[in-house]
Amino acid sequence: MPNQIPSLDFNDTFLSIEHLKSCFPNHTVKVTEEDPARQVPPFRIRFPAQNAKGKKRKANEEEKPDEEDLTLVVEPHVIPNRGPYPYNQPKRNTIQFTSTQIEAIRAGMQPGLTMRSCVCDVWFYQCLCGFSSEAIVNASSLLQEFRAFELLRSGLDRSKYLLVKEAKIIAMTCTHAALKRHDLVELGFKYDNILMEEAAQILEIETFIPLLLQNPEDGYSRLKRWIMIGDHHQLPPVIKNMAFQKYSNMEQSLFTRFVRLGVPTVDLDAQGRARARSVERCF
């Protein structure tokens, strides 16, 4: 292309000057630094200018290759110091790229469209040849799970996919469950267990909201376990309206109601918040 950048900084792509020469076997490499001790990466390479229009020649005249077009001017340079500490130094490449990979890197640094052949499938197939059929099936299923991230572009769609397909534990407040209930039901959200922390401080009406975040199956809820953890001796739910608090009994949580009705509870006999002497004095 006529608008190619003539000089490219390959940074730490090449491990040595020998590696650079091996990646351009058909070119003549000319190093600006004559001292071999200073011919170390990083390198800046100036490629020959490519003419967009070819020269006219006679019918009987053979075209002679231009030796100047096969000369690469290599200039070693020093990266500015980023700081005196080891963590200030950037990580350097340790992989010896092949000539084909170098050509792909060079094409990617140039303006315009760059197309690279998909050899990953062949490499993946060669790697899987040494494994059992079960391992191949597991690897294929794993790739199939990540297929959704190629189709879903927005972060919201990906988060919804993870919420429905991959998430094992989901934490939310009862208020957030009330706000997002319609969206969760439409997504086909499913769960079997609910663990409700500080259940004695939740409004009685809010306690039922997390139970209704999924559609029933065949008329029955698929919810299997509901675990409520709380202390009815501590603060009740916060009700700012005094009328609702005193006359509607809204300060009583569902957890406290169950305890007062005599529903069997499991009382924990160990704690890790305070010293044992302080607990003995309180009780």
C-alpha cells in the first residue's frame, strides 16, 4: 500500500539481532550500530519504500530485482528510564516469534485492514489429539459456554447471561429484589435455596419478596430451602411512621412472629464477636 509507515518500532518483539535476521531471510539487514555489544533490542526498523506504480520495460527485457528494496535499516535504541525501582520496569517479551508471526505483527502496525488466517483451530485440534475423548468433550462444552460472550456485546447482556446461566451465589437486598423482580422473572431466573441474613430486622412484607423471583413449574414453586438467620432480641425493623409502628404492628418481623408462635428454632451457642467474660455478664 502506498500509505505504509516506513519506520516501525518493534520494541521487545525480537530477542536478539540474530532473531531479527532469521525473521527476514530474504532481506539484507543493515545495522546502524557497528559495535556488536550495542546491537541489542529494542529495535526500530526502516523498511524500503514500495512504489505504487511499476516501471515500464520492453517486451524482451527481463525485470531485474532491485537490491535496494530488500534492505532493512535496523536502529537499536534505548527506552527512557521509567524509574529506579524494579516494578517500574515493563515486562519484556520472552517468546521467539516466527517470521510469519512477525509479518502479522508488522501488518497490524500498518494502517488499513489486516486479515490473519485462523490457524488456532488447527493448533487446538493438534493439542487435543493427545487427550481422551472425554477431555475433548469437556473442552468443547467449555468453549460453547464462552460462545455467548462473542454474541453478546453490551455489558448488561453479559451480566444477565451470567446471572441466569453461570452464577451460583447471588447476593441482594430485599429492596433490590422488589425493584428487579419483573426483570428477573422475565429472564427465567431460577433458584432452589434462600439464605436471609438479619431476618429479624426486615419488614414482614419485604420477607416474602425474595420468595417470588421465579415462575412456578407445573403450578409448584421449585424453592426447596429457606434459611432465616437473625436475633429477635436486637433492633426491630425501622418504621418512621409512629402510627404504623404502634398500631399496625409493622415493627414486628416475620422472624419474630415465628418465634412468638412457637416455631422451632436453632439457637447458636458460640459467638466470636466479644470475649467470653463479657457475654457471661450480659446473660
